[in-house]
Amino acid sequence: MLFYVKKGVSNEFALTLTELATEGEGTDWLFIAKKDEGGEKHKFFLADTSPSIDRYNLFTLIEGTDATFTGSGEWEYEAYQMPDQDDTDETRGNLVEVGKFIVERTKDEVPTHDADTTAPVYVKD
């Protein structure tokens, strides 16, 4: 699943984690977000707010509170069904989904155009 995350705001997204979850094993969802191989990594729990968990799982990620992503661009995530929210050791959980999300650039990260730069224009004779 691919979804987008804006920095500094509340981001809502839907996944289908219950499909592969083990019944009776708990509904605490641990997310692990990774920027690149060996790069930035975040672990955080999100509550499922879906009114119909048998069909989809609805989450709200508050960027800057639940996790702060310093780099924009593509991130990978893993979602784990955990026995309780006090345990962040994913080896004790059930991996239910792997996917990607995009952290959008902030205004400070967007390249700007230098109005003083000139470029030659070629006219066909």
C-alpha cells in the first residue's frame, strides 16, 4: 500500500492489516518506518480507529508527534500485530504488512529558481 505523509500535520490512512492478523493475538499495531538501508528508523504504535475492522484498518499518524521524519521522499514501513503496546520488540509480534509511503517535501526543501540566472536561447534561422 502506498500513502502520503505531510510533515507537521495529522495524516489519516487506511490499510488492511486484519487480513493477516492472528485472531486473539491483540490489536496493538507497531509500525517501523525506514528511510534507507541502514538509515533513519522509527518505531511507533498507532491506534486503529476503523468503524469496520473486518474490512479495513484506519490510522492517524501525527507527523512530529508519533514520529518525526527528517527526510522527505520514499520510506518503507513494516506493520506488526503486537501482544501489548509496552513491547517494541518486533520479533515478538506478527508481521502483517510491508509497504511504502511518501513523506512530502516542506517549502524549505523545494528547490527555488534563481531569477538572476540567465540561459542562452537559441533561435532557428
